[in-house]
Amino acid sequence: MEPDDGTTTLEDDLVARARAGDAAALEELLGELRPFVVRRCSRFLPHTHDAEEAAQDALVAIAQNLGSYTGVGTFRGWVTVIASNSARMTYRRLRRQAIENGAIELPETADPRTTSVIAGTRIDLMEALARLEEAKPQVVEPFVLRDLGSLPYEEIAAITGTSLATVRERISAARTFLRARL
């Protein structure tokens, strides 16, 4: 976020230096982003270890793709997209591995006798998001960015390249779909 006095923030400076190839700036930037990315991934994944694994994958993706950050939306918004996608990919991978290995048979809903309320809610959310992605893939990203990423509607419109009205419609459709399943 830009301060009112026209100066750039430390994060903006680190991004610019890292994009220019400054390895120390990239390392410092990733260190500054790590707690934020872990918190974002924790909104999706019920276990700390899984959230940290997703965060590590997200940080690698940020480092590898920093040159492709176009400045559309905020830098933190761009990071939120990457962290959210990483957490969702981690969940899908863990779920697929568990099913393939026969380690678990996924219940329709979390068992309240063996699952914490928070973990159960996240599992239910991830399952509902998976169903939403199958039924209405175009509404998932705006929903995730708004309701899990806390980004403003205007920034989501910029990130997704759609109008503000389209963003609002897609988020509303996703909420309606998920409400019926949660």
C-alpha cells in the first residue's frame, strides 16, 4: 500500500529490488511475506503442518514468478492469489494421496467426535469448494479472494480482468451454492 506522502513502502522497495535480481532483497521479501502467507494457507487447511507446506510452495512460486507480477491490483493481492491456490492444490493433493493409499475413506462431513470444530469446518469448506469448482469453476476465484482472502471487490475485478458487477454476481453465486452445502 502506498503512503500518502508519495514515498514507497519497504515492501515496494524489496519487490522492485528482487525483480531486478537482488537475491538479498528477494530473501528479505520472502521472510516478510512468510507469516502472511502461512495465515492465508491456514484459512484453508486444518493442520498447521499442511498450511506450512502450502505456504512454502507458495513462497517458491512467488520467488519463481515475481517477474510476472504486472502491478494489476496490489502486490499483497497477487500474493493472496498464489497462497490461496497453493493451499487448495495442497488440499487436493493430500486428499488424492489419502484416497489412493486407502489411508482414509472420506466421510460426507467431518465427524464431530474426532475432528475439532475448526478443522471440521475447514474440511467441509474445502469439500464444498471442490464441488463448487466442478459445478461453477468461474465463481471460485472471486469467492476465494473475497471471502477467504479479504480482498476488496475492486481489486478482485482488476485481478480477474472482469467488471465489478461480474465479480459481485460470481461471489453471490458462490455464496448461494456454498450456503446450501455447509
